[in-house]
Amino acid sequence: EEDAALLAGLDLEPEQQAPPKPDPVLAIVGRPNVGKSTLVNRILGRREAVVEDTPGVTRDRVSYAAHWNGRNFTLVDTGGWEHDAKGIHARVAEQAEIAADMADAVLLVVDANVGATATDEAVVRMLRRKKKPVILVANKVDDMAQEAEAAALWSLGFGQPYPVSALHGRGTADMLDAVMEVLPEFSAHGGVIRTGGPRRVALIGRPNVGKSSLLNKLAGSDRVVVDSLAGTTRDPVDEMIELGGRMWRFVDTAGIRRRVHMQHGADFYASLRTQSALERAEVAVVLLAVDEVLSEQDVRILQTAIDSGRALVLAFNKWDLLDDDRRRYLEREIEQDLAHVDWAPRVNLSARTGWHKDRLVPALDRALESWDRRIPTGRLNAFLGELVAAHPHPLRGGKQPRILFGTQASTRPPKFVLFTTGFLDPGYRRFITRRLRETFGFEGTPIEVSMRVRE
Ligand code: GDP
Ligand code: GDP
């Protein structure tokens, strides 16, 4: 009974705790030179994306915010990697596969004047295994006379081909209508969350580290309280706070300001709160207090933040209470217990006096910049090439797994996929992860490196 009341007080109804839903993702795949970039530009209504006459010009997979008929979606252009002539089928199919894995639906573009090639057929076989909606686009149908060529593409087995001229815009409206019919309302594949608007911060930490004191110091007297559900006054309530000349949205500040005193299960409810705040945030500030030993609860909250995949800043509060003895002890604690988050920016501050509170924004900016960052495929592979040449994977039973190439599959946080000829040792993977950080920074964001073994 008491638990039920607590739960009601904490307002854990799913619709209130839900993170913003990501827009559905549409991937454009196809051979080089079939007109993918031209089609991207057509859909976006502009002429920005690079269009080249030379097949195989290196471009990167890029996401764009797009809309049609009042609906938002994310468009992923698979561009192309560099490929040598012989590996072309495999490479095109591979890039298409990564894009298809990230997407809710796929636009497969074929050059109607050329017809279906062996490479197109390799992509078709891969897409069939994915069981995702595919809209087949017969591009370069600039006039009625060419429509017969488009019809020949029925043979690919994805139903009616949509005859389109990406160059002139012919047929693209019908094609987009068809896309809207197959795209779900929200992405089921962790698509890009459209932010715009103030960045969302979760201020978390165990009771008494100084969360509400810090919030008061930051917000000053102009706190703007916003309900996350229009027309309700229930939690979670966020606050818009201006820092460094910009607005920031501190999520679920009601949970910080309204102290809930509980004997039993306090830990459990506090940890639910922490989790739901993290889900709604882009960056976490984990607050620790320097006048007390780093507790088990501190470590647990920190781990929850790391696991959430959000950007991360560590803030050490109550610096005004620090004496020399305590300082030495703290340094040892940081070295021992926080070594695994040495990538997170650290801010020493005092919520009581306001000392260093202006250091928070630069740290948040650095962390979010890393969280959003994409390493171009060309640069990533140059890095991998040098790394592997200098430090090859150790021999295992006479075999040596090779890294064929890598790509950054997503941001927020950055995730990398390595295509390999065999399983990489966990130690070697950690080595690569460490070198990725050393080379590209990524201060303030967790990163993930996974592999796909070919064959
Ligand atoms: P991508 O490599 O698949 O991204 O292809 P691009 O968009 O770079 O286009 C390759 C070439 O095809 C460029 O010269 C484009 O101008 C041309 N192209 C693209 N769409 C059309 C089209 O609808 N009709 C005609 N005639 N040419 C097109
Ligand atoms: P919360 O439970 O994390 O929201 O923590 P509070 O903000 O309520 O702070 C807990 C206690 O720590 C209060 O007595 C605060 O006055 C005190 N406190 C918070 N920040 C500081 C600080 O920077 N220096 C000192 N000396 N005390 C602080």
C-alpha cells in the first residue's frame, strides 16, 4: 500500500516517463552513380549534397532531417565508400546492409536506363533477408518513353517500381507517398532523435550531494518550470535554465526539489528516478560530494549513467569543505574508483558559494559535441590501417583475424562497426577503443566498438 502510494507520487506512468520518440529512418541504397545523391537533394528540396559524375567518389553516410506531407523522417544517404573495382558488389551490399539495419524502410535506387546489374541483385538478396519494407525506385526516367524500362524492374521482386527522375523531380511525389505508407510513426531502430530546442540535462547523484543546492545556484531566481505533459502539474517537471547565454532543459527537477523521505526502498525509488531522468536526457551530470567517501551508491549511479549511453560530466561538489588531507585522499579515490571514466570531463565546484559554477557549460558542450560526433569513413579507415600495420592482431592458432574496414554506424553515442575475417580478442578490441579515444578525443561520451565477422 505504502509502495503504491510512493509509486503514484513518483508518477511512473509510461507515457510520462517515455523518452522523446525518434523519427522513422529511411535509408537510400543502391550502386554508385544511380542517382542517390540527386534523389536526396530532390527530397530535401535543395542542392547541397555532393553530386559527382565519377562513380565511386568517396562520400560518407549522412543523415538529414526530412519531411513530406507534414511528417518528419530521417533520411540516411549511404553515399559510397572508396572501392576498388573488384570488391564493388560486396562493398555496395555491405554499406547497404549497415544502412538497412539502422533503418525502418529502404529506398532501393536502380538506374532504369542500365537495368538491374549483378550488384543490384546482390543488394536485393541482402535486403530480402532483412524483411524490411523496400520501395523500389527506377531512376533516370526523365520522360514517358523511358517508363517501359522501369517496368522491367518488376523482375527484382519488390513489386511495382516507382519511375522517377531525381534530376527533374518527375514521379518523386508518388514515390514519397508510397514511402509514407510503409514508414512507421516512430523509429523502431534507435533512429536519430530530432532535438532542436534546448539540450536536455539530467542532474543526478545520491541524496545530500547537493543537487537541489546546485540547481538553485544555477537557476537563480528566474526558474522557468515546464511540464512535460501539457495541462498537467504532475511530475516529471523540467526546468529551463539559462546558462552561458543559452537555455538548457534540466529534466525532472521536481524529483530533485521535492525531497521524498522514505525508510524502506528509498534506494530503489531513487534509482528508478535516476533511470527515467537519464532516459529523457542527452547529457548526465553526476554529482559527487568531496566531503564524503565515494559510496557504493555513488558508484552505482555513475554506472547507470555510463550504461545509459548519454554524454557524461562528473561534478565534484562541496569543494569549499576540502582540506589538504581530504584532497590527497580524494585524488587516490579518483585514481582507483573512477579510472574507468577518465574520459569524462571533471568540474570541481561549490554549490554553496557558486565557485566554478560557470565551468559546467564548457564541460557540457565538450561532452555533447563528442556524443554527436561522426568520424568520416575515410579518416576512420586511414586510422585503422595505420593502427593495424603498427600493431597487428596477435596470431591465434596460426590464424590472424584481419580488419577489412570500419565504419561509424551511429552517433549519440558514437558506435563503430569493424568488419573482420575472424573474432578479435577482447583485449585487442579494448586496445582499438583506447586508440580511437586517443586519436579522436570523444571526451565525455561512451563509445562502442563491435565487429561483424564476414563469411
Ligand atoms: P549516386 O552515386 O548514386 O549518389 O549518384 P549521383 O546522384 O551522384 O548521380 C550520378 C549521375 O547521374 C549524375 O551525373 C547525375 O546528374 C545523374 N542523374 C541522377 N539522377 C538522374 C536522373 O533522374 N536523370 C538523369 N538523366 N540523370 C540523373
Ligand atoms: P540533494 O539531496 O542532492 O538535493 O542535496 P542538497 O542540495 O539538499 O544538499 C544537501 C546538504 O549539503 C545541504 O545541507 C546543503 O546545504 C549542503 N551543501 C550543498 N552544496 C554544498 C556545497 O557546495 N558546500 C557545502 N559546504 N555544503 C553544501
